[in-house]
Amino acid sequence: MKIAVDDLSGPKIAAFLQEHVDEMRAITPPESTHALDLDGLRRPEVTFWSVYEGAELLGCGALKELDGSSGEVKSMRTAGAAKRRGVASTLLDHIVAEARRRGYDRLYLETGSFEFFAPARGLYEKFGFEYCAPFAGYKEDPNSAYMVKILATAD
């Protein structure tokens, strides 16, 4: 597996992300859908990675800087054919390491509260994320689950 920063200019990643946005919009009510489209991911505060094995796109994920001390995991997605191959774990490990490298104290995320999102929440829990209150402009929403991982450690 190769994880690389992606400039989001290729048709393969554009189609993959459109599938992601379409799926989130089909599952989640409009007021609760927070998936970023291509324009949202092309912002300077967002770093986006694609995961490939050869020419096969396995998944993607992003890290959005919220402020100088915290970031947010965005757009985590694994291709259907690549599920259960460790793609999400490998990518999340990469994103957490990058957040630490940047000196962030906290890493946040928002995901769905529906059963569909249970595997994602389980992955985040496995990585030490804990449930928290809404952050960075999000509002209380029964369709959302908010999580945070504390990165700063007392040395």
C-alpha cells in the first residue's frame, strides 16, 4: 500500500469522492451531512491522501487544520473491494502520525450515529478516540457522533 498526498486533479479520485458524497447524502439527512466535496477538500487547510496498491485506488482520507493545535479527520473512505484489508487502519495511523508531527494536541472527527457507521466508530475507538461534544462549529445532532483523540502527552 502506498499513501500519497493527492492534489485531487485525477478523474479516478474525483469519481471515488463523488461516490462518497452521494452515499453520505443518501444515508444522512441533508442538515447532518458533513462530507466535503472536491472544492471543500481543495482548501489550503486540508491535506488529502489517497491510498493505492499499484493502479488500484484503495481509499482516501484527509486532515483539516482547525487551528494551530488541533485538526479534524475528514473524508475517510475505503473502496468496497478493499474492505477488511487494513486500508482504513493504515491510513488513520498515517493521519494520527501527521497530526502529531504537526504538534497538534487534539484530533477530532465527526461521523454518523446510524448503524451504517458502526464499523467506522469501532475503528476510531480502537485508535483511542473518545466521544465528545460538538467542536469547530458543529452543533448537537442526533445523527452525528463527535470524537476526539488527545495527542499531547506530558513528558
